[in-house]
Amino acid sequence: MISCFLMKATDSSLLIKGFITEKGKKSHEAEIKAFEGNDLIWSSTTAPDGSFELIIPHNKYVALVVEKDGFMSKYIIFDTRSERMPRNLEPYECHIDLVREEDLKGIDVSRLDFPIAIVEFDKKSKQFNHNQSYTDNMIEDYNYLLNKAALKQNAKKKKKVNHNKE
């Protein structure tokens, strides 16, 4: 596994274990970048099995960006700005499935410029969790746009077949 760290693991940091796929298959050499504001603070590529790890220190607001040529970029926000972040937290695990740009060809994808998830400390569970309703809405948007693009591409193919018959 390829792993790079923003800092050494401490009792007051968040370990992120990620796995990147492309339509369910391991994504080799996807680029992972972490930004604090506009500053790039960490970058790496996925291991051959699609995995990566990084540690975000306490009291940070970090945007994680996953990029690969020919695929839509995906973003996750990690907010570790919590007054009472306990020690020895369980790692936050995430799975990110990349979507080919060609699968959304001809579709306005501007709503996908927003993060796919926002991860914050949950005082009740005393763990980091993503905002479920926000993430569900973003996944619904992705699926809606993918279906819209597929319908549009099928209509073009059907029109082309009908035109060739004439």
C-alpha cells in the first residue's frame, strides 16, 4: 500500500484509509491530493490495489481530491476542527468509485463540482462520519446524470440506426 502522511500519527489525528475503484474495479495510479485552503499539503497515487492512507491532524479543514485522466474528479471534505476529539479514534474508511468523463459526455455536470461527502466528528458516536443525507443526495445526482447521459447516448444511436435504414 502507498501511504504518505501529513504528520506522524498522534492521539489527536484522523487516519483515513481509502480505496479507489473504476466501475467497481481497482483503480491503479489515481492521484490523491489534500488541500488546506488553496495550499496543496499532500499528494500521492493509489497503490496497485487502489488503496491509499493519510493522516489529518486535529483542527484542520482539508479537501481531498481524487483525480485520474479520463475520469471525473471527486472531492471529500474532512473537518477535524472539534473541541473534544477523543484519542485513539478508529480510522475513517472510504470507498470512492470514479466515473468516466465519456459516460457523462454532453451533460451539464456543474453540480458535481461539490464534494461527494463532508466528514465531521459526530459527538454521539464519538467517531468521524460523513453527513449521510448530503452524501445520499450527491450520489443521487451522480446516478441521475449518468442515467440522463445513457438515455441521450441511446437516443443518438437509435437515431443513427434509423437514419442508416433510410
